[in-house]
Amino acid sequence: MLASVLSPIIRGSQFQTAVRSFSVTAPASKDKYYKILRYTKPVDTTVYKAGDSAEGLNIPIRKKTHPVYSYETMFFKRQNKGLFGGLQRTRSKTCSEAGNKNLRAHLPNIVKAKLWSETLNKSIQTKVTTTVLRTVTKEGGLDNYLTKDKPARVKTLGLKGWKLRYEVMKKRELDQLPPVTVNNESKPVLYVHKDGKKLFVGRNKLLKYLYPEVKRDSYKAISWPEFLRNHTYLTTEEIVDKLESYNFDFTKVAA
């Protein structure tokens, strides 16, 4: 009896359900790091050629030693000087019993730490959030954290993390090269020049070889501190080019 009474109601509800159809559209997905993408420093990707107009273009004095970072943030800029993992400063309001509201800021948990890099064979002292410390432990070390290829990791590295990533990847490329033999002694390659020379000495040693050449070529005596003041910002490539202009013998520094 009860089933015969309820059957029309059920059939009516099924009919209403079948007739009444809704068009549900999924909301537009927002990037998790939209603040980093919104407040990033603009990067000029124009490829200039000889004769092009470059009005308003600032040409830096020193050549950059690393590629341009596309996600250098302009909001909460201190994360460019450490490993913050994309954590931002947040704001909220405090409300008193009288109903007065005041803005306050919430900063991420930032600590100073020394992180060991196996590739660079040195410890790196930097400001880092506790969240990134846990992630570094989970990834198995600082080098694995820096060199992960996921887009989210690249966006949250920050400027300092981007520079460290480039140094680690560059050192790994050099470590894969076979060592050179000099006077029956095997030495690792520290730099490969564009013309194919494999250097087994560092920048400081090259500067010491460049100093006598510059001193001999100048009209007045140049002291070592003055020489460093004018040449220490040069990259390894520019130092090698200067030595080539002085017809330097590279057999004692390269193979």
C-alpha cells in the first residue's frame, strides 16, 4: 500500500530531476603563485641588432654572470635575498572590543642557516624559511632542491636561489668533462672558453697573470689594489679576452 502511494511521488521527482537541468561551468583556475607572477620585474626580451634604436635602454657597466630571472619579484623584495619558497607577507585586521580595526602584517618564519652544497663543495649561509628547510631535507640536499625542473620550483626560487641554481648546474657540466693532463698531472677543468681553451686555473690566478700585462701597458705605475678596483668585476671570459689581446702564453693555464 505504501509503495503504491509513494510511486507517483518518486516518478514525479524523477521527472522533475530529468527536466530541470543546470549548466555548471568550472571556475577559472588561478595560479597558486599569482602574486609572484603579478608583481614580477619586467624583463626586456628584445633581441637588438646593429642600427636598432635603443632609446631609454639602460646598459649596465658590469656584465651579468647569470641568466636573467623572469620571476624576480617586486612585492616583498627581501625574498630575493634568500630561499623563501614563494612565501609572502600577509595582512589581517585586529578588532578591539570597541570595534576599532587595525591592519597588521604576518611575516613568514625566517631563520639564518648554513646549507651544504655537495656540487660546489662549500656551505652557503643565507636566510631561509622553515618550510624550505623541510623541503630541502625531503629532496635530499640543497643541490636537488635548486635543480628541480618543475615550474613551481623555478617560480619560488627567488633571485638568490636562481643564481645558486646556475652555479650548481654550471659546476656539474664542468665536472662531467674529462680532466686535462699537465706535466703528467691530472687537473680538473674550471672553465671552457668560447674558442675551445680548457682552463684549469680560477679567476684569481688569471688576475695575477693579467696584472703585469696591464702594469706594463700603462703610463704610470698601477698598484695591486688599484688594479683590482678596476678589473675585479670582469668575468672569466673578459679576463681571457684581455690576456689574448696582450698575446699571453696560455700553455701554463690552459690545455
